[in-house]
Amino acid sequence: MSAAAPAAQNSPAPDYLHDGSGIASWLLTRDHKRIAIMFYVLIVTFLFLGGIFALVLRTELLTPERTIIDATTYNRMFTMHGVTMVWLFMIPAIPNIFGNFVLPPMLGAKDLAFPRLNLASLYVYAIGAIVVLAGMVAGGADTGWTFYVPYSAETKTAVAPVVAGIFILGFSSIFTAINFIATVHTLRAEGISWMRMPLFAWGIYATSIIMLLATPVLALVLVLVAIDHLFGFGVFNPAIGGDPVLFQHLFWFYSHPAVYIMVLPAMGVISEVVPTFAHRRPASYTAIAISSLGIAFVGFLSWGHHLFVAGMSELDAGIFGGLSMFVAIFSAIKVFAWTGTLYKGSIAFRTPLLYFFGFLFLFIFGGMTGVAVATQGLDVHWHDTYFIVAHFHFIMVGGTITAFLAAAHYWFPKMFGRMYSERVGLLASAAVFIGFFFTFFPQFLLGNLGMPRRYYAYPAHFQFLNVLSTGGAWLLGSAMLLALGNLVVALKYGKPATANPWHSRSYEWLSASPPITHNFEETPVIRRDPYCYVLSEHESRERSFPPSETAA
Amino acid sequence: MNGHRLAEQFSTFAKQDHAARLGMWGFLGSEVTLFGGLFALYAAYRAMYGHEFVAAVGHNNLAIGTINTLILLTSSFTVALTVWAARAARSKLIAPLLGLTILLGCVFLLLKGIEWSQHFHQGILPGLHYRNREMQEFGAKVFFTLYFIMTGLHAIHVVIGIAVLGWFAVQAGRRLYTPEHHVTLEMATLYWHLVDIVWIFLWPAFYLMRG
């Protein structure tokens, strides 16, 4: 290691994008950064596929009766929208792209603990995605992304390949989670104690724990559905005494924590973006870090609120409702810490920060309605209506996708060594927010008026709000294309980026843009924290590498 | 060179081994929640169909179940001895001990197969295929469906464990494990212990709780 440093000074090591060329140097790489880029390409492809499904759905709902597709196609389409967005996009998106790329440099490490396992995770993801796609080509399932029995066992549509694909994707999640946990425990550079980790690393760590412990239960319950569907081994089948409600318990034991698999990394991104662009230490590092673990813990104990109308005692409903509200407390701690960070900050109004403002508004809105639906009395009214659809889209799209876009812009210079167009970025960000708001706000009203989710047709007096929602969806889709186009253009035509264009103090910015394959020219030894904005950029850099011995 | 290289991202072997162990324990944790879901189902259905479950447990072959428990416990002992052999620099013993463990695993599967075929002859099959005339209650049908799923999933783990240990036996023939470097062998044995410990819970659930 020490021998490598002088050699690097003579002939600078190539950055990771130019360290080896040809297809094989990518497909067989063990570099976490190249694996992250390959995940990026795949996952964004599925984001747009899921988005196309959504636009077809919204277009169909433009009129009360048939507009462009028939009812069965509609059922398949909303199932495929959910499956694609949840398992092919949202679960892997931030961890596997940005977590993969920035976690090692954030810890001052050269790579993840298990680089080969990381590559395996990519291939397992690709295989799972192909199987899901095969299921879609074979007609797709029409059960909704929740695969509730007994219908999922009886429907003649292609449930088995879709479920099998999701089962395979679960292994990718587990591999990645194991890798991240081991990396955080063993590869922190000298001087990076637990409480000196950047907050994104805390978010990824908490997420990994959920992924590791919840995913097997999903895998199990999907296998149970698949063997019932294929062979009639129905452990939930009422014909042999089975209880379909138990399926819902097991399904939501995974799928409720899965919400936090989606939102904790998003919160991690926000926790990096806000201090960087406010140029200020987080209002409370400890509160943000520990509340991530709090959400991970309570998230395991709140699945029951999905079953309020499926048969549950009032006592159970009260307990599950109360536990669910704890999540709101932990989330509120974060929200106050982020906004407190802005106070008296020296704010640089860049695209990632604008996404944060969108995130803040939408997340609070989604979170507050979440507290409302956690009470049984209100939930009975809103259950299975568009109110719920709007609620979780506010959290997942409003929360996760805005944070995903914030991350895509924030780490873009680091990942590709180029700057995107700030003006177009800001415009796209505003358009995403407006489009999003018009898509989903009317759905709160529709749900409250009693329009059920997943219905193909609706009474004519709901049309006005549905037209608003569809218009918003088109705007949202166009805004996402604009944001993507801006980044793609910048790949080739963007101005070259400096190592630390945002003047952040977080450790990943100590590497070059784009980083070399081993991330750092010399191994960091950190004698400061990642948010020390009282130190000058030069001074914080001095305190990040060992003092050069030759000079002394 | 004994094949144990320090990967470039680690500064010491100690850290590399720590990461490997941590990763393995994480994986075992995920396996625990996998079976945990099934045991939760078992508990829920047992609460629903208490008497019928007791009758169905009574129908299972206690002798085979108990012998299989003894076999798996013995195999856990022999597999644990391989780690002792590596630490004590007696690596010649590793391959035979792994072979013995594999043999015990195969005997376990054989007995399990005999037991399943007895069930099949009595018309005890999973789910909608259940044909038994004596026990017609819902509880019995659910019980045996769970029985086949849980012991089947466990048997799959036994087969995977045998394959893993087989591969390590071949590696052991090449003397790859030393007192300093045997963390991969240790992880393989941990997996086998998981197979064993899951059975320790299946045994009371399907053979012992008859009253």
C-alpha cells in the first residue's frame, strides 16, 4: 500500500471509467463503482418502464368507461406497474446505485467487503428482472403487486413467473445487505468511528438490516403462493382449512418494512444534501443517525395496520396503530433536524436542494396522512380507496423519487466527472414537483369521496379530478424525461467537474471526480468529522490524509 | 501459498476474517427469519386447530424423527471437529470428518424419504392432494401441508449443506486449511449447524408435542 503512493505520483492512475476498456472489463469487474453504474442503467430502464405502465393507466382513467384498454389489460397493467416500481426500481434504486457507489469512499475504503458478492447481486438482479419480464410477456399477473390469496392461487394469469422473478430479486437484496453491513463494520478508515460516519452511511446501514431480516419472509410467502398456484399445495387455501389472512400477515411483515427499505436511503440522501448546500453541520447528527435505527426497529412492528379491515381485534388495531405512529415521531425528528440545519446556513440554491424542498413538502404531507390512516376508525373509511393510493405515492414517489433525483444530481459530478446544466436541472425539479402534486393530490379527494382503488371504471362525477390527475401524470412523466435528458447530455457535453464542486466536507468528495479504481490516491486517516464546515476546505483535507512522512 | 489471499480492500487478515464471519452470521440471520415465518404459521394454525394438531403429531413416526435428531446432532459434532482439526494443525483429519458428516446427512435424508413414502401410502399428501380417510379434519390437512413444506424446505437445506461440505472435503484434500486460515471452513460448518438447529425446532413441532 505504502509502495503504491509514490508510483501514483509519477503516473496518475486512470479513473475507474478508463481503467480497462471493453465489455468484459465491465461485465467481470469487481469495482463497486462500475457495478453501481451497471445497476444504474438497468434500474433507470425499469423506472421508465414502470412509468410507461403508469401513464397507460392514467390515460385509461381519463374517461369513466373504456378509453384505450380493456379491463383485464388494465388489471395486468396496474399489477405490472406496482411490481416494476416496487421490486425493480424502488427497493434497489438508492442502495444499489448510490449506496454501491459512494458507501466505500464515504468510509475511506477501496471497495465493499465482498466485491464478488456485489457482482453476483447484479447478476441475480438481472436474472430476476428477466424472469419478471418473461412473466409480463407471457401476459402478466392481474392480482395487484400484493398477490393476495386466494385469488393469486386461482387466477389463470402468469402469476408463477412474476412471483419467481421477485423471489430471485430477493437474493440480490440479501447479498447487497450482507455486503453493506460487513463493509460498515470492517472497512471504516482509521479515524472514522461510528459517530463520524456520514449520515447516508447510517441510512444504508439501517436499510440493510431491514433487507436482510425481512426479505426472507417475502421469499417464503411468495414460494407458498407459487406452489399453491402451480401444484395446489395451498397452506392458505380455505378448502383445506387454511386462512388467507395469515398470508396478509406474512406478506406485510416484509412489505411494510419494505417501505422503509425505500425511504431510509432516501432520508440518507437528504441528510447529505442538506448540510452540503446549507454549508452547515446538521442540527443534530445523533438524532438523524439514531432515528434511522428507530424507524428500522419500529418498522418491523407495524405491519398490522394493513389488515384493519381484514379481521383484527380493536386492541390489536390500537397497538399496531400506536406503533405505526412511532414511525412518524422518528420521521419528524429528522424533518426538524433537516430544516434546523438550514437555519442560519449559507444556502447554495442548487438542483439537489430544490429536490429536498419538494421532498420535504411531499414527505410531510404523505407522513401526516399516514398518521391519519394508522387510526382504525379513519382507515375503515379510506381503506382500498384512492386516499391510500395517494398516501403511499406521496411517501414513495414524493419521498423516494425526489430523493433519488436529488442523489442523481448531487453525486453526478463525482460519478461521471462532469457538471449537468443547473438551469435545466432546476426547471425539471420544479416540473417534477408540480406534476407530482397534480397527479396525486386529486387522488386524496377522490379517495375521500369513495372512489375505490384498482377499479377500471368510475361514475361520471369523478371525472374532473381524474382528468387533473392524468394531466399531472403526463407532466410528471415529461419532467422526469427532462431531468434524465439533462443528465445524459451532461455525460458528454457537461463541463468537467472538480473533485469537490459543492465544497462538501463529506469523505467521498476527497476522491477525484471521477475517482480512481481504488477511490483514493493514498489511504485516508481521518481526524475530523464529515460536517466540519468550521474548518476550511483545505484544512479539512489536511486532516483527512496521513501527514506526509518524507516531508518531516 | 495456501490460497488465502488478503483482498486489497482489507488491511489485515483479522479484518477480512471478521467481515467473512459477520457476513455469514448475517446470512444465517436471514435464514432464521425464513424459517421463522413458517414457525409463525405453525403457531397460528396450532392455536386454531389445537386438538387436530395433537392427533396429527401423534400419527407421525416418533422413532424415525428421534433417530434423525440423533443423527443430525452427531453430524454437528463431527463437523465441529473439522474446525478443531484445523486449529490443532491436524488437517489430515478434515476430509474424513467431512465425509462422515456427509454420510450422516445422507442417512438422515434416507430416513426422511422412508417417512414421506409411508405418508404417501396412507394418502397423506400436501394441500388439495390430501387423500387420507382416517383424519379428515381441516387441522390435519393444514398440519400435514405444513409438515411437507417445512421438512421439505429443511431437506433442501440438508442437500445444499451436503453439496457445500462435499466441495470443502475436496478442498481439504489439498491441505488448504491451517491453524491461521480456516475461516471459510468455519463458515461452511456454521451452515451445517443451522441445518441442525432448524431441525431441533422441527422435531418437537412435528413429533414431540403430542399432548
